[in-house]
Amino acid sequence: MSKAKIIQVKVKPNARKSSLHPLNDINLWQAELKSPPVDGKANKELIILIAEHFGCRKSAVTIKSGVSGRMKLIQIKSA
């Protein structure tokens, strides 16, 4: 039986380096991405960053809402 975790991520594209860190709330995170928000590049980088941080596959990470915005709801499926 798999569980899914939902987190909210505030995205800052065009950063000097990529990073992901929690903010004051346990389900609120901030992601700084090197990629620009063009042609889905930032979203792809965000999925890779989240998968690496939570130790799961990229296919387990889904952007549920906010694909074109800076605030995104991310679903992380785990076994």
C-alpha cells in the first residue's frame, strides 16, 4: 500500500544555485532553481530536486497544481 505526501513549494527560478529547504511550516518548502521558467525547464529541475531530496524516483513526484505559477502543490508517492 503506497502513501502520498503533499507539500507546498515556493519556487524561485534563475537562482545562482539549486536548493530545496523547508520554511517555517512542515509542509511548506522553498526551491531555488537555476533553470528559467521557460518550456517547463524549471518544473523538470524541481521534480529532479525533490526526488533527490526525498530519495524517490522522478516518476513518484507530480505537480498537482501551480504548473505555471510560483506556488506549487507537489505530490510525492512512496511505497
